Amino acid sequence: MNPVSDTINQRLSAEIGKLSSQAIAVSREIHQHPELAFREQHAASLLTAWLRDEGFAVERGIAGLETAFLAVRGSGEPRVGYLLEYDALPDLGHGCGHNLIAAGGAAAAIALARTLDGPDAGTVQVIGTPAEEDGGGKIIELEAGVFDGLTAAMMFHPADRTLPTRRALACIDYKLTYHGVAAHAAKNPHDGVNALAAMIQFFVALDGMRQQLDPRARVHGIITKGGSAANIIPDLTEASFMVRHVTGELTRELAAQAENCARAAALATGTTCELRHSSPMYEERNDNPLLAERAGRYMAEAGLDVKDPSDDDGAGSSDIGNVSQRLPCIHPYVQIAPDGTPGHSIEMREAAASDAGHQAALKAAIALARVGADLLTDSEFRDRVRAEFETRT
């Protein structure tokens, strides 16, 4: 590594240190005020105010999304993007640690912009991406052209282990409604058409389908409305369910089977069935190996205990998958809780507000800032990243 790079890396670490108090304060504020998908007004205001104070030109409401934003500092090529998530989970709050993603990603971008500030330094972009948990904000932004022209995009995610890369499944998200006819459950049930019976048949059919599923596939859901009273034949029931697999093609095939289960239950019970998507399809993630290797090395140098990923690891889904199909991306995982701590849990929520969680996020921010610096200053590295992306896609 040449002396200039050593100097840049030292400055990046020093800048993250200077930003740490502000980053932790922003993270705690987001954590203490959880907001659901597309309603993240407080978080978006906090983050854009911070970025504006740091000299970023900020545009709110991009891609027609009120809580999305774009913050830009610098000009010209190359263009490095940092993706911030800040939505919470229903009833659980920040059990996915998006407060750390937002604060740590913003700190990485600010540190990079402070360090490589000049007319020929390129552009640092921060993209506020709402509704990762439900709605696919990044997909909406992607289709609106928000990611056009980016050299690469990156973020990190809290977890129970530190991993430079990890697979993620494609996912289709459904809202299911059955319509029946209400009647007195004792006096004249024969005059009703039971929408709950249809919903129960649907979930039984899904359970029957699971025995023949590819072990890598996932189908899961909940009944969100089962009726209004025990003595009324339900005329309306609703559910939310998801279908996941390792590729978009396999996910669509599995989704067709699930849709058949839904329609069969309607036919069996005399109800009518309404299926709709609650968000665009999340594609499988296509992490860039060169960027992931570089991030893993820098996370280790920052003091994180980096583990090797395994295909046997469980996997979720994220809307960054769609972005990663269009341009080089990374999405490393950073340990904030003991190994084995489940995601989307109370334990993970508490870890996302802990001192240890914040220190891990700041180390991840150093690593991502260093990756960004490499992309901005090393044209050979950029070319290799782009070539590998084109080969893999």
C-alpha cells in the first residue's frame, strides 16, 4: 500500500472518530423513535439535517417517496453511493438495527467527503432508502433512475457475526383477502360463506406443499384478520405471506404454486380470492466479490472478527438485491450481538442500542469509507470491479 493510501486511511479513521458522538446520537434518536415503512419522517429529517450541515446538497422526496432523499457532495466521476435504511418493524421497533445502518452509513460518507475533498475527487452520494422491511424503497428509487451513474453502492447490516458477504433470497410478498358472506354462526350458518374456512384451507395447503419444497426455499405468513366475532360467520379474512427462493426465476415458480393454493381454497369454500403484491419482487443479492473481499479485509483491520460466509447460513431478503443486479454492490454483516442471536428479535433490538453495537457500527463505517476511497482514487480497482460485475451478471 502506498504512502498516500496510508495517509488517506489514517485520516478516514480520524474523521470517523470525530464523527462518533454525532453518529451515536443520531442512531439512538432513530432507535428511540421507530417509524414504519414510508413513514420515517423523523429519521429522514435527522439524517438530512446532518448531511446538509456537512456540505451535502440534499434533495428530499426523491422517486416520489416522501421519506426518501439524495445527498450529494463533490462532482464528476467516479460516483460512490452509501445506502441508508431507517425503517422499523411493526411492534418490535429496530429489531433489524436499521438505526445503525443509517448512522454508520452517513458517518462513512461524511468521513470520505471530508478526506477526499477537491475538484477532481469525484462524488460521494448518500441515498436515503425507506421501506426496506415492507415496500421496497430501493426498487422504486432504482426504477426512477436514482442509482443511474453510480460506480458502486454499499451499506452494512447488523448481525450476530461479521461477514464480508452473505447470500440473500429473492422474495415475493403477498396480501391475500378472502370474501365470503356473513351470517349468524348458530342461527343460520348455512346462509353464510365462511372466509375464515378459506383462509385456514390456504394455510393447510401451504403446509402440505412444504414437504416437497427445495430446502433452500421458504414460504411463511400470518393471518392479519380472521373475523370480528365468534358468533358471526366471517365474510372477510386477510393474510400476509412471503415466498422466497435462491433466484428470481425459482421464486416466481414457487409463487405460482402458492397462488394455486389460494385459488383452490376459494374454490373449495365458495369464497372469492383477491391476491395482490405489497411490494415489488426483491431479487437475490449479487454481492461484488472484489468489493466484499476489500471490505472484509478493512473490517478485520478495524478490529472486527471477520468470519467466512457459508452457503448453509440462513438467509433473508433485501431490496438491495435489485440494485445489485444493475451495478456493483456490497452488503457486509457486522456483529453487534452474540453468535446465534436471531434477527428481528428483542435481543437484536437491544443490541442495536448498545455501546458495543455502536462501536461495531463505527468500525464498519471506517471499512466502508476505505472501500469508497479505493473506488474514488484507484482507476484500476474500479475497472476490475466493473469487469467482475459484468461477468457475474
